[in-house]
Amino acid sequence: MSVSERPIVTRIAPSPTGSMHIGTARTALFNWLYAKHTGGRFLLRIEDTDRERSTESAVQVILDGLAWLGLEADAPAVFQYAQAERHREVVDELLLRGRAYRCWMTVEELAAEREIARAAGRAIRSPWRDQAAPSGVNLPHVVRFKGPIEGETLVNDLVKGPVLFQNRDLDDLVLLRSDGAPTYNLAVVVDDHDMGITHVIRGDDHLNNAARQTLIYQAMDWELPAFGHLPLIHGPDGAKLSKRHGAQAVGEFADMGYLPEAMRNYLARLGWGHGDDELFSDEQAIAWFDVKDVVKAPARLDWAKIAHVNNHYIRLADDGRLADLVIDAMAREGDVIAEGVRDRLIAVIPFVKEGAKTVLELRDLCRFAVAERPIVLNDKSVSLLAPETRERLLRLATRLADETIWTPPSLTVALRAFAESEGVGMGKFGPALRAVLSGGLPAPDLAGALSALGRDESLGRMDDALSRVE
């Protein structure tokens, strides 16, 4: 059965050597979307052959990043290092087929050949390519792939279109190092073949590898997967994404208060789109996505668009979930979370979440609601409580204490009725009431603040403030 006839299988294959980059996250998303779009499978391989850097904690960073993004693999992860014996078996097969050879070039000889090859405008070629092994001594050596010297290798890329590589420019890459360790290009081919990967969708920094890997597939008489190489993500200035552009890792975006569904939506639009649609559900993205629609040009990270998309999903999110995220954000700052705070957050979030671009902004908009009594008034708040205003607020507190329905509509009516009975506009007491309720922190409209705090807390804050101010 050919690749075109088999169920589609995609994969993400990160190396656990640091944080999970946003580019890796987008690659994972595109592979996940394409697998779901075609009714196929999305797999995960951890390329952990760098044993010094591939720690358990580094692997966990990848697993946590994918879990946070909601990109669940359809099978347990494959660990590349565990497949090393299988990789060596394939090298033995290539040696038997005459498509690999043992190379005893020294470091000095390799450096000299590299200079000769550069001057001749070709890839390096080992003198052992067509020589018999030295006799008598088992010297350290590598195993190289014996690729064609003439002709061309074609990569029919799903994103970039047909890409031709001159075989004279492709060196006889090392398959096994002198210590017997398999190299990247060999391991990737063997693992992708054994995992049944039909579509290799990855960053375009791997495009040159696609030509070398194609030759290995052909040497083993294995069917080629379809290749699709995604353009890189650049910063807003068009330069390659770097630390100076801000967050790069998935964990950083999570800590900054972006929601995973917002990141999926935004990342999907980085290099791919469906008409002018900016906001869409996972179901819509799955229905629309096709790797052939990915654009060839690099995408640019746009912080304003991320904020816009995130605000959209914050407004859609369940208030209980947002309350938990706000509590987590507060806890990371060392705040002590008092009993009953979650209920108060759930009450206040509907009034403030439309103005929040991130969970951190939402946290700041909710701080007034979780402040412990007695509320500390800043100088500006105290200055609003002139004697006349203080007396008016005392009368308002008495009026509000009689309210039996503590909802925004009824409280709005009560506040307007009080203003009318006092013969003044809301501006004569509204700013002072807001200060008393919030301590000068950002807060929603008065009725919303009163409703979110609840009757007892609102009246208690008014009593605390008005009894302290002389």
C-alpha cells in the first residue's frame, strides 16, 4: 500500500535539550491538525540521543508543553535512544547492500579533504569509499552512507513545491560514529519508517536533510514519506525570533497568561489561514486545515494579535476556570489566598474579563475583590472622602442595607434613586464609593463592584472606611 493509500500518520519529534520553542509548538499543532483533518494519527517521538542534555526534567518540559497546548498524541511516546540497536541493524543492511562503507579517515585527513572539496566545488568524499578495509588492525572508524555522486535528488515538498538537489553537493554523511552511536539523519529515517510516518511536516531548517534522508529511504527500498517544510517564525521586525523579541517558549506564554485555546488559534494563523477568518474553533481549524495551504514566506509574531485572540477566548472561558487561573497567578506572586476567594472571583470575573487581554491582566482587575479587610485606602482615595461626601456615603450605606435584591440591575436602580433623593449627580459620590470599595484598585462599574463583592462585604468595606475617616 502506497503512502497516498495508507492512513495518514504525522509526528512531532522534539529534542529534550531545553525549553519547548514556540516554533516547535506550531509544528506540533500543524501535524496534529493535519492528522485530525484526514482522520489519521498524530505521534510523538522524543529525540533523546544527546544523553548529557536529555534529562527527565527536559523530557517533562516537552510533555507538559504539549499537554498545556492540548495536543495529545495518539500513542505513547517513542524514545529515539532506545531504538539505537535497530538503527545499527539498518546500517548493517546498508553495508550488505553496498550503500554504506567503513571510513578510517583521521581528523587531519578529513580536514584536508574538506579543503580540497571546497576548492573543487563538491561535497567531501572519503578515499575509503572504494577501498578495501585495512588489514591486521581493528582501527576506530565511522560508517558513511555511499550516496550517488551524479544526478539529482528531488524532494517534492508539500509547502515549497519541487526542490532539486545536486548529488555532487551531498556528502557521504556519517551513519555511525566511531563509538557506534547512530547519527541524526539515520535515526530519523529508521524511526519514521518504523513508526509508519506518512507525512514529515517540520521546520524548513530541515529541508537540506530531506535530500539526504531521501537517499537513505531509496537505498533501503523503503517508500518515501511526503515532506512538508514550514517557514520559520520571525519577530515583529522580520528578524529571526530571538530573546530580544520577548517570549519564545511555550511555558513563557502560559506564565504570561495566555490560554491554550488562544495559542492554538493564533499559531494556526502563523503561516496558514482560511480566508479572512481570524477567530475559529478547534473543530473549524481541523475541518479547514491542509498542509498544502501553508504559505512559503516566514510568519511574523504579532503581539497585538495574540492579545486580541487571547481576549476573545478569555471572554468565552468558564468563570470557574478563570478563577482558578487567577488564583494560580496570585499564588505565583506569593499572595496568600484566603478562604472564599474563589467564590468572590467567580462573582467578579464576569464584570471585568472583557477588559483583560491576559490572565495576568484579569488577576489585576480582580485584586480589589480579594483584598482583605480593612481595605487600605491610598492618599487619593482618602482625599475623596470630604466630610460632606462621607455623610452622603453613610446615608447610602443605610439605604443599601435595605436592599433585598443584590444584583447589578437592582443596585443600579438603587444608586440612581439615591442620587435623585440627594439632588445630586452620581459624580458627587460615585468616585468616593468606588475608592471605598476598591481601595483605589481597578474595579468595574459601581453596581458590578457591589454585586461582585456581595452585600455583607460591600457594606463591611463601607463601614470600615467611613468609621476610620474623620
